[in-house]
Amino acid sequence: MPFAPRIRKEILHVLDHFIIPALEAQAVNLLMVAPPFDFSAVEHEVIRKAPIADRPYAPLQVDEKWFDEMVMSTSTPSFVFAYEGVCYERTGITTATAQALDEEIRPSVNGLTVLKLEAPALLCYPAYMLRSLGVPRPENKQADGRAMNLRLQKNRLLVALNRRGPIEEIVQHPLEIESPLIAQMNEMAIELMRSQSQHRIARYQYLAMMLALRDYIQTHRPSIPNSAWVRPEIYLPTDAGSLTPRNRELCFGVIEYIIANLHRPLSLQGLATRFGVSRVHLNGLFQQAHGTTLMRYITRMRIEAAKQMLSDNSERIGDIAMLVGFANANSFCTLFHRHTGLTPGEYRRQSKTQ
């Protein structure tokens, strides 16, 4: 499985020097984004009174996105641990979620609130609560904070670091922690946070969970989920409207599989067999939807993923080659130069200066 040694080292540093000491000192503000929404522990401002209208689910997106409000909703719990500086978070609720509440709670529920999180602070988002997208927010022009993000997915936990700057938000690719124990500890902490009277115990629970997380990262080689490497505008079909509904579904399914398995060997025959179609049909489908063959499409995805990694973190070029599915660093550098006109090192230096 692919892993990321430098990302792992940076997360361990944050755990040891910021998060664990703050939890040991019981100095962390805990906030739960759940109705009836008690944000009295931090500075906050209601920026939209009415709940946000629901939007249709978009294919190939793990999250439902509301681009005009710069917030999203997920089907899994997530957390933001502000460990340095000041971070701003938009939180809120959709119309459908608000209507599911008891009638006496509904009038007090606002659509969108911005929270000022002064480190150390931990914000918990249960499933289907709106949260900020990874884009600049107008309220944080003077803020420069750092946070650890955690997202719970069944028995897995995605852990990433990000920086909330005055111009942009930089998110590091997440490590994928496959530990049922840590996932269960996280779920228990959420339940404790739901009751204000249990927050002291919840801090100890989060301390135990973070200690378990540190131990796991120290003793395992966590992988990076490939879906974090490629942006939607890169992998969505350029001409999906010309496909029949059945072929569109097939195309999306193949793309999802490719994204999740970029680090593995992929072939036209193997993908055709997996999806129960002929090589000719599958290749023709990609020609129609993307204007290129399936194997060239896979190479393009790998190059785009590598570009993201070169821009976003300090992984070694040899490690990046392995993480995006190239047999060795030499073949990766050759193909990268052919597609971009730059070596991976040149591309990294150029991206840092832009």
C-alpha cells in the first residue's frame, strides 16, 4: 500500500507538540455542531438566518456541495482541531435536516454561522451537518491558523493537516488510518460531547484517542486515499451528455475505480473484465466521453495526481512516483516531462513561487 513518510512525520509532530499537551492540560474548547447549536464558548456570528436549500447529489462526489455558500454536507462525522493561531469555520444546516427536528427547536436553528476558533479548540461535525469547504472565507482575512482535520468512515479515519491563511486554505493529503479501535473511540467521544455535562470526560476520551492515533502512526505505514489527489474538473467526463444513461453509469464506475486504485497496476483488459464489457466497448466509451483512450486517460490522472502532490507537500519524488502508480522514478520523470515540459523538481519549484 502507498504511504507518506513526511506527512506521517508532520502529523506526529503536531500530535506531540500541540494536540496531546493541550488535551492533557484539559485546555481545549469543545464544540458540537448539532441542533440546537450552542456556540457560546467561542466568538460567532450568524450570517444566514434561514436553513440552506438542499441541492441534488452530484455523481463522483463523496460530499454534497453548496458552492454558493462555500459549505458542504457529508454522511460521516468529521472534526477540526485548531491547534495553532485562529481558524474560522462556517457551520449550518439544510432545510431537510431542519424539518426533521422537533418543532420547538426549529425556530432557533439558523442556516449558517461563522465560528472563530482560537487554538486549542475542537469542533465536531456529526453526519449531514454543513461545514466549510476548503476555500478562502471572507471572514478570515486577518486569520492565520493551523488545524488537524479528522473524518470518520466506518472503521477508517482520514487524518490531514491544513493551514488557514489570509488568501487560501492549504490542505495536506490525508493519511488513511484503518483501525476499528480508534474509530470506536472517536464515536464514543462524539456521544460524550453531545452532553455539556460530559465535556470533561470527552476531553479525556479524545486524549486517549489521540494517544492511540499517535501509536498507530508510529507503528504502521498509513496509506493516502487516492481520491484526495485528483480534482473533479480533471476526472469528470468532458462530454457526458452524449452518453446513454447506462454508459454514463459505467463511465463513472470505471473512473471511481481508477481514482481509488491509481497506485495499483491498471490495464484495459483488466478493467474491461472487471466491469463485464469488451475492451473495444470500454475504450470507445472513453474516446467518446474524454476524447482519449482509457490508458492515456489513466496516465493523465496519474500525472495530475503527481502535480497535486508536488504542489501540496514535501514527499520525495521517488515516493510520489510509487504513490501514483509508476513502476519507478525514471519512468515517472520521463512521462511527467513529456506531459508538462518540466521535470518533477522543476514543477515543484515553479508551483512554490506562484
